[in-house]
Amino acid sequence: MANVIVVGSQWGDEGKGKVVDLYAREADVIVRFQGGNNAGHTLVVNGKKTILHLVPSGILHPGKTCIMGNGLVINPRVLLEEIDTLNAEEAISADTDLFISERAHVIMPYHMRYDLAREKLKGNKKIGTTGRGIGPAYEDKMARTGIRMCDLMNETMLKERIASNLDEKNFYLTQYCGEKPLDAQEIFDEYCGYIERLRPHITDTSVIVSEKIGEGKSVLFEGAQGAHLDIDYGTYPFVTASNTIAGAATTGAALGPTSINAVIGICKAYTTRVGQGPFVTELTDDMGNRIRDIGQEYGATTGRPRRCGWLDTVVVRQAIRLSGITGLAVTKLDVLTGIDPLRMCVGYRTDTGVSPDYVPADLDMLERCEPVYEEFDGWTEDISRAAKREDLPPQAERYLQRLEELTGVPLCLVSVGPGRDETIVFHNPFK
């Protein structure tokens, strides 16, 4: 029995979906513990691509218990569309294998309208949100005006909450943003329609997790985004609205930290980020375009092109410290094939002579940071068929060795292609 957390070590989009899909073979329960449908996990199984935004990636494995924890914010319409797609195209019974925390908060139409209207008003100073209402839903959660999944099942309470919230939301939308108001009855009718289908899934998922662990079952905890989009520790304010580091699994899935046996950090072989914010190793030249095109670096949720750059080990080292990462899973190593020389950022320096060995919270300082690079010989061999570490070209092996040296954390797997089988496993945290 082992309980393992999987988190991103960069700015998200590291390929967590594939790694979670692989580890789901070993786990009995897969729990998504934070975020919303602003995150997309792309899985390739038998050549078929599946993109999941809310349902845990383990749903592609029959017989697994999949849980959406209390740390999520959930758009019921998006969730039902995803369930329908899984049932129709994947022949997977998402209707019976999925449980939703009664304490998870619900994304309402006014959250999405808020999100889009505020970004529009900010103009060039916008955060770069997906406009899915994630941030405003978390805001209402903290303001204690949110609507939870359990509230959807109480029609009297639901109607009162919607009407009360709209008094404030419509004032903001119409008077400040110049937008049209929303109708409380329309929202109520829409969400009453969702609850009849979702009711069988909604329960106290903390009890399920506790019971499974008590039975000696293995649990995989799946995060969204990455450490540097964490609301507290990321490049604030260019972050997501939830905690994305490993500690969030204990609150977002309702279990104690003593139950965790390993934390796996997903690290892309280069670095990407979406939206605004500092990016020390960003490549704005032909090399950045090449990595984007070969790596198909476009958002699974929005389709936005991702900003691409060299691997930044300062970013990864900070994520290791914040999440207590015990093993690194390197993804998309194959994208670097044919690039010579390769570069890896091993530190920062500033125009004032300061050389911080961390990602500064002060964005002005971070903007002034210049990367300190080491260069590596590239390789031209096709590595997608490599079955073990020894099959990799010496140049690729040296690149990986240096990553281990700089981070002080061993590699547990390396992805050499998008498919399930295009993976070299060094160590299985469930064994």
C-alpha cells in the first residue's frame, strides 16, 4: 500500500495527465484535489487522444475509484459534458466510477461573467485567466458566499443563495463593468436540471478516502497546474486561485499528511508557461517556436500557444522544496531531439550583482534576473523506442544526470513520447 501525490514543478502543462494515467494502474483510488476546468490533462491511449478537464485521469482505467475532492471548484455543465463524452467514446462507465465531494464549490454563471468582464477592464494589465470563472468561485468560497455541491440538492437554499448573490453580482456587472445583468430564475432552473444527474455522485468523499486507506488500498492524489501558479508561492499575481503544491492534497482531499508516502514532481524537459508573468528562460526566437511546434505546446483547455524556454532548474528546485518532492518524472524529452546545443539554467544573476538561488517573490527583482546557463551536446537519434535508461543516447543521459545533480532528487521516470508505452520507468513509487 502506498499513497502518492503527483504535482507540477513548473507553471503547469508539464504532462501530469500521462504520468497520472500510468500511475493509476498501480492505485486503487485516484483523487483530484484542487483547481477547476481551467486545467486540461491530455492522455494518449492506443493512439487516441483524450482531454480531461475535471474528471480524474484514472477514469480511463476500469475498476478504479475516482474522486473529485472538496478542494475543487466545479462547473456542473462542463462536468456532465465530460462524463457524457467518456461514456460515449471511451466505453467507460464514468457514471458508476466517479464520486464528487459534497463540500466542493460550484462555478456559477456569474463567476464566468465576472472573470471575463474584469480581464476586459484590465486591458494590457490582465492576468491572463482562462475566463472559466475559477478565481471568482474561489473568491466566493473565501467570502463565505459560495454555493457547494450539497447546496444544489436543497432547492429552497439554492434559490435564496442565487438571489442574494445576484444582488451584488449584477450591481458590479452593470454599474462597474457595463455588462448586462443575469436572471436569477434562469440560473436556478438551469442548475436544478444538473443536480438530478449529479445527485448519485455527490457524497462525503473524505469518508471514502479514509475507508480505502484503512483497507490498505493505494491512493493517487492528482493536482492541477504547477507549483509556480500556486496562489501563495507562485509568481503572484500571475497565478491560479488555489494552492497547487503538494500540501494542498491534505486539505483538498481531506486526509492527514502522515498518510502520504511519496510526492512525485512532474518536470518537462524544457519550460513553458501560459498567460502573463515573468519567465526567465523564455525563448522568443526561432528556437522557442521550434520547441512549441514540435512539442505541440498549445493549451488543452484554451488552445492558447504556450511560451517556451530552456529548462530552469531554479524553478524546479523551489518546487521540490515547497512540495517535498521525492522523485522527478521528466516529460517530453523527445521534443529536444535534434537541438544542438541544448541549454539548462543552473542559476540566476541580476544587474545588481545578486545571485538568488530561488525564485524571488518580488516580481521586479525576478524580471531583472538573467539565466546562468550550462550547455550540453544534443542528440539526433529517435528515442521514442527506448525501453530502459541505457537505451538513451549518451548526450540525453548526461542531460538527465545533470538535472538529478542540480536538484538532488532522483528521476523516477522519463517520457520519450506521448503514448502510454513511450515511457522509461526507473522507480515505481507504489512498489
